[in-house]
Amino acid sequence: MTDWTRPLADRMRPDHLDAFSGQAHLLGPGRPLGEALRAGRPHSMVLWGPPGTGKTTLARMVAAAGDAEFLTLSAVMAGVKDIREAAARGRANREVGRQTLLFVDEVHRFNKSQQDAFLPYIEDGTLLFIGATTENPSFELNNALLSRVRVYVLRALEGSDIGQLVDRAMTDAERGLGARELRLEPAAREALTRFADGDARTALGLLEVAADLAAGDGVVGTDVIREAAAGGRARFDKGGDAFYDQISALHKAVRGSSPDGALYWLARMLEGGCDPLYIARRVVRMASEDIGNADPRALQLAVDAWQAQERLGSPEGELAIAQAVAYLAAVPKSNAVYKAFNTAMADAREHGSLEVPVHLRNAPTRLMKELGYGHAYRYAHDEPEAYAAGETYLPDALAGRRYYEPTDRGLEQRIAERLRRLGERDRAARSTERGGQG
């Protein structure tokens, strides 16, 4: 008998593979997880994906496929003691020929020692282990644990998948809303799939709220869906994978000279609740890393946008950030300074404390002057065109090293031309010097 106090999302949880929506890349014909479920060959795994994509449901299906007892732990509240108790249950089941599946929700919240506690029980088959996580297992789980399980990546549900779930809930009289006299307008159905943002639990939760709001006339329209979804935000986990994926997409769109792509990802992050000041700081980085001296105004505009956000707040400051992002995406690109700086830093680390050449040293005292500090230094402003041709400014061990190689884009084209002319003067001066010494 249906327990109508349970949320709609829990009541509508599918109990067989044919009723599962989405994840065709894992469950379709010939796919490893789907074939394992159909053949009743469960194995230990980690399910990695956004909320509401079916991780818990899949774990229950794996248990059912192997006729295993289903145990569950939440890493938020559980500890090593709970793991040992589950293992004891697993040993008892094994004595009577039954498997035990332990499902650990938010497994990334377990620390290293807690994760290590699973290893012997997975190794000897005491427990079938399924961990669910929204975070990248490569960063959050121990290599020892990862080596004993298979990792499956779940994707956010498509709009068509969400639509199927909604239709099933509207027509199912035993567990869903089918027994109620409700009508979901097509435009409202479309709005619901959009607000769900790929999350089945969110979709069914919104539908349940909307059904209650429409209890009077039984019509679920777009206005009811909007009321039910009030305050909802796009998926955005501050510090999680969605966070880093989206800032990466924004940065790559700027680097790829796509103002449209850059503005979209900026909007996604802001809509998801990202701190605009974080984005502003990253935009400053983009200006130096990817535009550099091809257009030095980019850095100034990025700093100005940051200051505008600090002084004005939202939404005025966010418009300034958008202006900077669009400009950075549109102008010529150069990472010449970025590469030059990284190479110089590598040399500084590799070569240690190379001495400053004597002619470049400061000589504020008589002793330093007597030791030759600053001797033969040529003051550039006293030279023709304010350039001391042939002078050197690197340690002797790095003489002739080139770091900065300007591109032929934007202002850097002019910078490159000037440096080439100066280089020719250097070569001429050194050639003359060698001839004089000969």
C-alpha cells in the first residue's frame, strides 16, 4: 500500500530498468552497467554525477539484480563504527549465501582513514560497495579505493527525460498524481522541465508543489510552475566540479574570442549564485594571461570592472564585469608575457641564486664603489634613442636568454618591431666591440 506521506520523488522511484529515465550511455544495450544489471552480475562501483540523476535508484537496482540486502550509509553522519557494523551484517549474509550491498551517499565526505576502512571488505567480497558522489572521484577518493571499483559518470537529465518522468507521475494513480483531477498545460510542462535543470528530484518536487497550488481548479499552468519554482537557481556548487567547469568554460570562451560564449557562462555563474568579485578577479587574470600586451587596455578595463563591483555591488557592478568580459573576448590575443614569465620563473628556480652582474649593482657607499659596483654601467637615457646598445642585463650564466617573444597581433606587433630594431643595434654594437678587441 502506498505511503502518501512520502515525497512524490521517492514514491515514483523506478524499481526496474525499463522505467529508468536517462543515462542511456550507461544503461543502453551493450553498455557495461546495463548489461551487468540485466545479467544479474552486480559489482562494486562509484556513481559520479549531479544531484537528481538516479544514483540512489541505480544502487537499489544493482542490489535487486543480485538479490542482495541493501544497506545504506550517509557519509555526513556515519563513521568507521558504522562501516564495521555493515561488514558484520555482510559476513552474516554470506554464511547463508546472500550478498550485501552497502550504498554510501556523499562518499567524498569520508576522510582517508574512513575510506580505507572499506578496502578489506570490498577486497574479500564481504560487501558490494556503491559510493555516490557529486564531486570528482579523482580528487576526492583514495587511489586504493578507486582501484577496487568501477567509476560510472552520470549526466544531467535531458528535457525529454524529465518530461517522461513528469508524464509518468501525472498518470500513475498508484504512486503518483494520477488519482487527482489535474491537468498540466503543455507550456507548463515545458517550463517545469526547464526549471528542473536536469534534476529528476527537483522536477518531481516542483510538480508536487504545483499540484497542491492548483488544487482549486486543477489546472497546472506556467504561472503555477513559476510560483512553485520561486527562488530556484541553476545548478552551481561553490567549490565543486560545476563551479570549476563553468569558470573554465568562461575562461576558454574569452581565450577563444567568443563574446557570446563568454557572456553566457558569466550569466550562468551569476545566476547560480557565484560571488561576482571572484569572477572579477579571474577576469583580471584572463586579461594578463590571454591578452597581455596585444591590448594592454584589457587589464585596465578588467581592474576597473573589479573596482566597479566593489563600489557599486549588484547589479550595476555585474554590468561592468560583463563589459570587460565582452571586450577581452573580442580583442587580439597574446600569451607571450604569460609564457615568458613562466619560463623566467622556471630559470629562477632551477639556477638558484645567480649573482647580479657587477655593473648592475647599486653602489651607495665608497666601499661598494671601490669594489666596482656599478662600474661601466651605461645610463640608457644618456645614450642615442635612450638605448644602451650591446648592454646586458642578465646573469652571466643566462647570457643571451630570451623570454619575451611578442606576437604579431595587436599592439604587440609594434612592440615586436621595436625589439627587433633594438636587437639589430645590439648585434652591431657587440660586433664592433669584438672587432675593437681583436
